[in-house]
Amino acid sequence: MANDKVQIFDTTLRDGEQVPGCKLSTKEKLIIAERLDILGVDVIEAGFPVSSPGDFNSVQEIAKLVKNASVCGLTRAVKKDIEVAAQALQHAKHPRIHTGIGTSDSHIKYKFNSSPDKIIERAIGAVSYAKSFVNDIEFYAEDAGRTDNEFLAKVLEAVIKAGATVLNIPDTTGYCLPDEYGAKMKYLKENVKGIDNVILSCHCHNDLGLATSNSIAGVINGARQIECTINGIGERAGNTALEEVVMILNQRQDLNLTTGVNTKLLYDTSIMVREKMGMPVQPNKAIVGANAFAHSSGIHQDGVIKNRETYEIMNPLDVGVNESAIVLTARSGRAALAYRSKKIGYELTKEQLDVAYTNFLTVADIQKEVHDQDIHEIMKKINLTAASIA
Ligand code: KIV
Ligand code: ZN
């Protein structure tokens, strides 16, 4: 069966950049946008043009620069926002306006002090108005995760009629469980007239650590776009991490889903974003963390040295990491010490390895990690040099 393509909508420069401390200059945004285009994402959400003159300028420059991806600008369901976004996107090869409104009871009551019928009216108005500027209109039903499915279906049916081409179902507060989010997509697929002519999109936040799982549940149930950010940066606990969903679809061929992302650029892109935003990534972060391909326990190291696949489900080269790392600690065994020693020039006999290993454990118990320089010291102490290879 041919794989179905899932569009990757990157919002690093909008949902990601709005995080305190992640602010970027226009120049930095242009460098990242160019990289995202090369990476192969389908849509780049470049910003929220009405929010500031600086953001307007960034969206405008990104729109001029990007060659392949659609360039998208966020708006509220407000005429002025839509006009400004349309102006900022004027030079984009493939412009998209992303407009919408809150649809949950809490948003309708507390944010808008409004009624369900009035929300539908505003949603239709925003989509129709945006459609007078560009053809590609994405509608977001903010807080869709906590919106009643029947009402959500009603809103979506109305905006499809008004011209929406993509329907974004944000779990704005990161509240949904994967089976709930998946069931929501299934319900919409089965109950919204015209749904087969538009793309359903997942936009998940990570408040309960479920953003990636929810996005995958979404595409399993019919969504064909995932909104995500590099390194999962975004409001509060962040957004779905691009590198995670791309590698899940890449590794789990049984899902019959694919993306257009060049996975070999994932690691470098992650480094670029953390450096430009000054936002480090936790070492145990999936795919791009410093320890994602590092093995430190003796049992795992022994397995990986014999055959990488014993403890790795991905080839590090596939995400742009040069090789798996064997980290030497007090939990490492003889196999790891012999492997590392050989790499730096010491091919040890069994007897030499026994002596070296005893010395190694003494050092490892004092230090968190044993480095190549420490191994050289150990070898010197037991009268071995790289030249006196066994
Ligand atoms: O999380 C959210 O609901 C959003 C929308 C503005 C798309 O970011
Ligand atoms: Zn969001």
C-alpha cells in the first residue's frame, strides 16, 4: 500500500518564538526559515503579523525568501489582523492565512463573553474575509481539545462552506489523552460534511507530556497535517516536537504514513535552533538530546558493540548524528573499555585488559565519566603505550 503523506507545519517561529527568552531577530528568523525550507517542511508559520511591526517585517521577509514551503501568518478572527497578515504575505509563493477563534465553553464564556451562535458567525466572517485575500485558509478552533465534539463539528462545517482549506484542531491546553484526541479526529471525519475536501491538522501542547502521542493518534485517525516545533519549544511545556513525529512516521512503516522531511538534517537543525534561541535541550530528549544515542551501562554497551540494533531502533546517521557514543562510567564493563581503548590505539590482551579495568574502576568511581585522556593515564600507569600494542 502506498504511504499517505502527512504535511509538516512548523511553528517554531510563531508558537515557539513567543516563549520568554526565545525571541529572535529578523535576521535569525530568516536563517531558521531558510533551514526549515531545506529541511523539507510543508508549511512555515512565520509569525503573528499584527502583533508588532517587528513581527510584520519578519513575516514579510520570510515570505520573500522561502522557495518551497507555504508561508503562513497567524491572525485572530479580527478584520485588522487578517488585512495585516495578507499584506505581510503579499510576496509569498504559497501564502496561507491561519485564522480562528476559541470554541470551548470556557473560551466562549470567559474570553469572549459570547454565545455559541455568535462564535460561529465570527468564524465564518473571518474565513470569508481571509478568503478575499488568499486561497489557502487554515481555521483553528482554539481549545478544540476541550470543545464539545458536536459543536466543534458544527463550527467546522460552517467554515468549510466559507472556504477553509485546512482545519486545525488544537489541544491548546494539552489536556487530551491520545485515545480521546484520536477519537475526536475520527468523529470529525465521520460527522462533518465536506471534511474529505480539506486537511485536518493536529496542534498539540505538551502540558501532560502527551503532545507527540496525541499528534500520532490524530494522524492514525485521519488527520494529514501535524503542527510542531523544532526541539518541541513552545508555550508552557511546549508543542509537539517535529523531530519526534517525523522519526515516528519514518521508523514505524506499519503506519503507512510519510513526510517530506530530510531526516538527516534533524540534528543540525536542532542545534541551530537551540543556539539561536539560547534554549538548551535536555540530554535525554528523544532524537536530538546529547544522550539519545549514548550507551552507558555495561550490559547495553556490550550489546551495542556486538550489534547496534540490540539497543538502538534508529541509525544515528539517519538523523544526522555521526555515531552512537559509548560513554565510560563506573557502570561500564570490560567490553566498553576494550572498545574505547582500541579506538585510541591500545589493542589489549585479556591479561592487560584485566589490569587496565581494575585501574579504570578506581578512576570511574571518583569521576562521573572517564574520558580518552584518563585512559591514556591509566595505560601509562600500567606501562602500556599506544606504540606497545599487544
Ligand atoms: O495552541 C493553540 O491553540 C494555538 C492556536 C493559536 C493555533 O497556538
Ligand atoms: Zn499552540
